[in-house]
Amino acid sequence: MKPPTTIPEPVARVAELMASFGPTWYLCGGWAVDSWLGRQTRQHGDIDITIFESDQRALFDHLSAWQLIAHDKQVPGNASERWNGRQLTLPAHIHGRPPETSTEMPELLDTPSKQGFDLEIVLNQCSNGGDWLFIREPLEQHGYDAEVIVSLPLNRCVEQSGWGLPAVTPEVLLFYKATAYAGTRNYLRRRDHLDFEFLLPHLTPDQRSWLTEAISLTDPNHPWLGPLSLWARPVSWQHVRQALDRHSALEGPYMGADRVLP
């Protein structure tokens, strides 16, 4: 992966915004995928960054001029109540609209990016020992009675990309994309499959191994486990693509997604 040094303008704006933010923050989501690949692979509706749960008050103060809408277990996903700084419980994320485009709050937040909320901040958890905690809950739907913990040392979760910004590493990005929204209609979205296909050839053996194990803990029958296993063997990319097509939840050709850039 040899990313260019030029930061795309939307990402540069967020980097400037967060430059004076005291705690740590990291680029995530689709733009982080592009930061590792060195090019924009598809269009993006918003920009995703992540902070740790303990830094949410600092974020609220830092973005005091912004219109912020926060969603957690207490607030439905399409609610548009303005965040007042209350303590959020994980899983939680925040949609932000900058002051220069702020207007009346919408009745419902159905399409955040189209409604001007094009910054999404995802809250995550870090242990006292310095591990990033991805999942810490019973996974009863897969037959686990005890608490299942998926974690990784923080220094393996974040690195500086070629854009000079702290970005979530490829295997962590793909783990979130593999498990986010499980049980809902947004599970394994078209964009998630695309990001997986783009990043898969660039994963190191260690990254593939951790990703495979982490996904297996959450869903032993996950459709990405087949391609991950094939990539570790001496088979052709055509065989991997066939596995992707066979297991993909997409309708139509795997690479036929809208808004994919050449």
C-alpha cells in the first residue's frame, strides 16, 4: 500500500477541524479504506472518524458550534433530538452538521448525509491495559453463553497512513464492516463487500489471521471466511472472486455496485 501524500479535500477539512482536539481521534470507514489503498475507490456519503468513549465530553465541547445528533441504546436510529452532551452508552455514534450549513433540525434523521450531517463520529472502548475492545457481550445467537471479548492492542489498531493522518488499520476496518448492523437490513451493505474486496489482497498474513479468528468468534458461517481462507492458499484470484460472488449478499454482479470509481 503506497498512498499518495495529497489528502482529499473532504478528509482535509475534517483533519483541520480535529487538529486542535486534545484527545486521540482516528479516520475510519470508507475514507480510511482509501487511505490505505492510495486512491479513492468509490464515492462517500460522509466522513467517519472514531474516538474513545471516555473522550465524548471533550468532543461535545470541541464541536459546540455544530448541530450534533447522538444515537445509542436509549435513542432510536432515526431520532433527530439534538445531543445535549449526555453520557452515551455503547454502541453509540454521533452525526454532525457544521455551523455554516446548519438550519432547522429535521423531524427525523433518515438520510444523514443528504440532510447535511456528513460527519459521523463512532464511539469505541479502550481497556485499562491499552487494548481496543471491539465486542464485550454474550453472543447468545451463536450459542455462546459466556462473555466473548474481541480485542487487539491499540498499537495494532491504528497507524499513520500515507495521508499523514491516524487511520484505523485494514483488519480492524474490515472486522467492523463484517459485524456492524448484524440482524438488520444494513448488515453487509454493498459498500462493505466492496471495501472487503479492495482490501483483501493487501492484508498481511497476520492481519488475515486475526480477522479470520475475530469474525469466526462472532459468526462461524460468515460469508467472508471463505474468501479469507482461499486467499491464504496458493489459488488464483479468480477462485477468490468466485467465492466472493457466491457468498455475496449483493444483487447482481459483485463489482457492479453503483458509484465505484475506476
